[in-house]
Amino acid sequence: MSVRSKIFAAMQQIAEEQKVKLPPLLDDLSLHDTGFDSLAFAILVARLEDDLRIDPFTIAEDAAFPSTVGEFVRVYENVPA
């Protein structure tokens, strides 16, 4: 399963748990428009850290939180091995 697929699956699961109506996940979708609040994003990052064994927001020196779904995925895809 690709990183993108794992992120999308985690987002869909969290949306169900948090009772959020998640729009279609497209690269240019603003993270604000996902309907996720700060708790949902915290859960997402924690689950991805458990699943992927990385947290790009703590290992990057200049980590800025992405603004779109595509940017969020690329942050995870571009973490050095």
C-alpha cells in the first residue's frame, strides 16, 4: 500500500470516527475544507507515525504545516529514508 493510500485510508477512518463528512480527497483540496479540526489532525499524525514510523513534522528543521491534501501527502512521501 502506498503512502498516499495509507494517508487516505487513515483520513477516511478518522472522519468516520469523528463524524466528519469528508469531501473527495483531491490534491488541491484545502486541509481546512476536509472538515478536520485540530484534534482530528493530531489523531491523523499520531496514527501515521504509528503506521509509517515517521513524523515529518518533528524531524524537519523548517516544518511548516501544509495547506492542501497534496502537500500533506508529499510531506510524508519526501521524508528521507
